[in-house]
Amino acid sequence: MGDEVADDWDEFVVQSHQLVVELMECVAYDTESDDPRIAVGDVLLSLAFEHSHSARLLLHTGFLPSALVVHRAQFEAVLRSLWVLYAASDDVVAKLSAELTLETELAAKNIPSVSKMMEDLAVKAHPNAYKPLHHFKTHMWGSLNSYVHAGIHPIRRHAEGYPPWLLVNVLKNVNGLTVVTAMQSAMLTVGTELQQEVLDISRRYSHVLSPPNDVAAGTG
């Protein structure tokens, strides 16, 4: 990576970091609910924010395959948060809310797959919540699985190197999922009107995001 490209990449990462900081500050309110469904959903969104930070740091230091493994975990945390809120049974929510023991670990193993959660959300979630996740999964799931399971994508990229455009596109996707996370977090916050603020922040940082309803072709 040449000096000029490296400088541009460093600035892109800085701007991406600032986007996430502003999003997290925007939604940093207590959910003010004792509902275990909301409590579990909120923890999952916090986990998704953490994965966003981790993926960005890995990308900045050039560890693309590892970043994409975390990126898939980021997606699954957001997806499960929405599924818990919209579609999970009370029994499943109780399993995910229980204190961690060997027994509760075993009880929570039979949570539905990603595909089943997506099917449930297609029926039960608000379209605005479901569509970004459906779009992401449609375009990214195959290549993300390849990175998780050491398939042809990471083999070839690790052998041949990572072009700058690939790093940029993946980070745009990480940033986009972070906006989805913030939108969901804003919806959980009782007594505030934060979703419009999240949208306003994302518009200010559109240069580090894929166009609306698009996913950067970033993992090929």
C-alpha cells in the first residue's frame, strides 16, 4: 500500500471510528424495562457494537480474514437481537436470560439457525428492521462462511494479498451494520426519539457507508 493510499485508508478508518462513536453516544440511554426480552436484545446489541470495533481494528491492521470472521459474528448478534424481540418464544428468551451454568449452557444449544431466524423475522418483524438484514445475508453470507471455515476466499486472499479497495468495502459493510445496530438500539430506548438522529448521523458519514439498499462487493 503506497503512502498516499495508506494515508487515505487511515483517514477512512478514523472517520469510521467517529461514526461509531457518535452512534453509540446517540443511543447511550437506559432501556428502562424489566422485560427479559428487551434486556437480552439490548445485551446482544452491545455485543454487536463491540464486534464492530473489533472488526474495524483488525481491518486497520490488515488482518482481513480475522476481521470477516468477527464481521459475521457482528451480523449474528444484530440478527439474534431482532429475533429475540420479534419472534423468539418466551421459553427461548428464558433460556438466554438464565444464569450461566453447565445446565443452562446445554439448554440454550437448541436455538434456531440463522436461516430459521431470518424466516421468522420475514413474517414477524417490521419490514424496515428485516430488509437490511435480508439484503446483507443475501449478498454476504456465502463469502463470510468461506472466511469462517477457511474456504477458497481466505485461502486466495491470504496468499495473494489484500487490495485497498477490498479493505474499504468490507469496512463500509461493518459500518453499515453498525448503523442497523444503532437503529435497533434507538427503538429499544423508552421515551426518546432517536431513530431520526441515527439517520442524521449516518447521512453525515455517508462517505464511509455503502449507498442505501446496497452492500459493498467487499469479500470476493
